[in-house]
Amino acid sequence: MQPWAAGLLPIPLSQAMIGTAILDITIGAFLLFDFLPWLAALVGAIHLIIVLTVSGITDITVRDIGLLVGALAIMIDSLPQWVLNKIWFIKKQL
């Protein structure tokens, strides 16, 4: 983590890392059990954007970008029909 980002945390870094681990495990469980996969992928994508922002350019950056693209693909592929109807203004045909 970049020093400027660590200074923004209102809690100690160790507690932030534990919270991040719990979030990652929760996202993984949601995706594993196919429970609201679009929402889990959206939260995962937002989390990865934050990670990429605060970690800077490292050798892990390419991996994180690949995970971000994968999370966005899962989110787009598993959007519920009501969300698609709102996005594209398509009426559901019976």
C-alpha cells in the first residue's frame, strides 16, 4: 500500500487487511455458491479498482487488471433481466 493511502485509513493497517480478507472470502463464497453473482462481481470489481488505485504499479498489477476484467465479465454475463430491461429499455416479452 502506498504511504499516502495508509495515512487515509481511520483504523490500523492490520485491521484494514483483515477486513479486506473477510470481504474477499465473502465475494468468493457468493460466486462459488452462485448467490447474486452479478452483485458479488460488482463489489469485487469496485474492490479491485480501489486496490489498483492504492497499490500503484507493481508486478502484481497485471494480475489485478486481469481479475478486474474477469469480474466485469461475470457481472455483465449474470445481470438479471430486470436490470437489462432498465438499461436497454426493452420490455420483457411473454
